[in-house]
Amino acid sequence: MSRTILRGRVLSFSRAPLGFDDAESYLYLEDGAVGIEDGVVVSVGDFAEADIAGAVIIDHRPNLILPGFIDLHLHYVQSQMMAAYAGSLLEWLNTYTFIEEQKFSQQGHADAVAVDFYDALIRHGTTSAVAYCSSHPRSVDAFFAEAQRRNMLMVGGKVMMDRNAPEGLCDSAQSGYDDSKALIARWHQRGRALYAISPRFAITSSPAQLEAARALVAEHPDCYVQTHLSENDAEITYSMELYPDSPDYTGIYEDYGLLGPRTLLGHCIHLNHRETGVLAETGAVAVFCPTSNLFLGSGLFDRERLLNNGVRIGIATDIGGGTSVSMLRTLDEGYKVLQLRGQRLNPFASFHMATRGNAEALGLEETIGSIAPGRAADLVVLDARATPMMRMRMANVESLADELFLLQTLGDDRAVAEVYVAGARAKSTLGGL
Ligand code: GUN
Ligand code: ZN
């Protein structure tokens, strides 16, 4: 396969920024060249010094080339029920979510939604995501089969839920275990697919099911685990009624051996001191879902407190509780949530979080989330002049920090000029744009 060189302004983080503009934490090339061969980055440097002989050159100047965004928590089966009018989490789940997800017992439906879902991800610059499928194994097949067709690195799994939901959505402790086991055998590490063992949350999993999840985790330690934790007051109260012997909500998952460095916990808003200590000790990741937390009125994520207590953190859309597929919109809302907490999220920290930071949360920083030789060529090209207002504002922008902040505050899918998945153009080749 021939070598491609992308020319543009290149930005890639090597670690979390320590101060506002910690130049040691990132590589920035004003006129950069990213060499790509066989889907992998083979060189990064100044264009003037690049070996361009025989290479196909694609010029993206003056746009920014970044690693593709990574979304750490979403429900692809809720793509068609974003923007559902509800007062709070449990009403939203019972009124809309549990109805919508039942449609995924139909293979044709799952296949069709998967296609549209991946088109949406690509349009918004997200090249990898961690997803909940429905409780139906066929929804997982549709999810991974479509990812495989597009050569995307995706993490996902069948939701395990055996109570407090409609019968059409419930599995059992045994069938949840058996189906998950079969799906792991079918999909985990097949191509770029990675499996996440996915007990939905304490309310919809009986003790017997959490016991089955514990067995799966023990039998498949290289799979991820994902669940929801401490999103909403009524959810916490109900969870503690269902698991009265656990010290707190986190303690439920702890008691069933579900917490570790490969565990992703959606929301983590209302944690007590003991709980943050347990997350820090086990290395489990707290996933910030700002658009969802605002939309459902769940609460304000306390980033500083978690970081100060040594808890690992990621960021995500939480579609369809979340209100945008865009990680730019998500960073913007994250900024606003933290403003309400009296905390600042600087643009370097937020773009780090959506790329390298989320890759680190997955332990995949050697594969995705940065632009360096040997990493997958999963990239997003961002245009900070994409709309008339952005163009107007850009006339006044003097620093990279200002440009990034403008992108996250005013940007959406229109600011995504191109996307590369494993070195192949993925946005401009979508149909129907
Ligand atoms: N808790 C359990 N299931 C869900 C879900 O689908 N979305 C959100 N936001 N929270 C949940
Ligand atoms: Zn969720």
C-alpha cells in the first residue's frame, strides 16, 4: 500500500497538561506532516523535513489534525431516542429507554440503527467509542459487525439486566452469563473489537446476576467492565434498598468484584469519601457525561475532588441521555458544569481528555488517542472557521488555546472537516452528506 502524508497543523498530547499551557504535554507542529502506511502512523514531523518521495500528499492546512475523538460511554441503542422529555433518570428509563431498547430484538432494526449510528460518530469526529448495546445478543452482533466493516476500534457489550424492567428486555442471571460468554468468544479481540461485560446498574441486576458478572470478569480479565454509578438521588436510594448489606453504592460493585483498572463507571456524581477512596484504590474510571447530567438534571460532576483523590477520569456523551454525539459539544457542556462547581477546565485539558486521556482510561494509549509512529491512523481534522460565527471569532484569535476553546465552545460536526479511520478517509466518503 502506498504512503500517504497529511499536511496540516498537528496537535497530539503525550500526557495530561499540568498547568494552563503546559507545552511539555503536547506536540504542536505549525506545518506538520503525518505519514501513514497500512493504517498506521509511520512518521510525524515538520513538513519541510518529511520524506515526500512517492507519497500521496493531502493538504489540510490551515486546519488542525488531531487524534480522533474517543467517547467513553454511550448507548448506541438509544440513538433514536435522544431528546426524550423526562423529569429525571428513572422516569426517563421507564418511559422511553426500556421501550426503545426492546426494538433491538429485531436483527433488521439493530443492523439499520448501527449503520446510522456509525455514520453519526464519523460525522462528529469520533473514531472509537465504548458502547452499551441492548440485552439482545443480536444488537451486539450488529454493533461489532458494522464496526468491523468500517475498521473501527470499538468497545461494547450486551447489557445484563434481569429485573425492574419490562420482560421483553430482561435476561436472567444464567442467560445473561451464557449470552455474554458467547459474545466474548465471538467478538473480543476479533479485528479491532473489544468486549465490555455490561451489567446495566444495581437496580436492574439481581444479586445472582452480579454474581454471574463477577464470574465473567474472573474468567475474562482482559475484557472491560462497564456500569452506571451514582447518577441520581432516587437511583442511589433504590439501589441501597436493594443491596442493604453494602456500605454504599460503590460498595455494591465492590462486593461483587467488579471494580478494577478496566472498569468504566458512568456518572459518579454523588460519591462519598469512602467511595472515591475505593475508586482510587481499584483504579476504576469515573466517566463524566456532562450533556446527560444536565439534561436529566442528575447533578454536577466534581472533577477536582475526584482528581485530588487519585481517581482516574474520562469523558463521554452518554447518548441517548446525552444530547449530542459531538465530543466538542460535550467538552463545552463539561466546561459549563465545572463552571457551576467553581472549577476551570482549560482547553488543553479538555482536548487531552477527549483524545489521549480517554485512551489512557482504556489502557489503549499505545494504540489510539495520540499521533505518533506505531499508533493507529485514527484522526480528526478540525476547521475552526467552519461557520460564519466561528470565522468572525477566529479573526480575533491569537493563540492555539483560544482556537481550541473556540472549537469546543462554538464547534460541532460542521467543524469536523475530515476523519480518518485506520488511515482511510471516512467522513468525505460517507453517503448523503
Ligand atoms: N442508568 C442505567 N441505565 C442507564 C441509561 O441507559 N442511561 C443513563 N444515563 N443512566 C442509566
Ligand atoms: Zn449510560
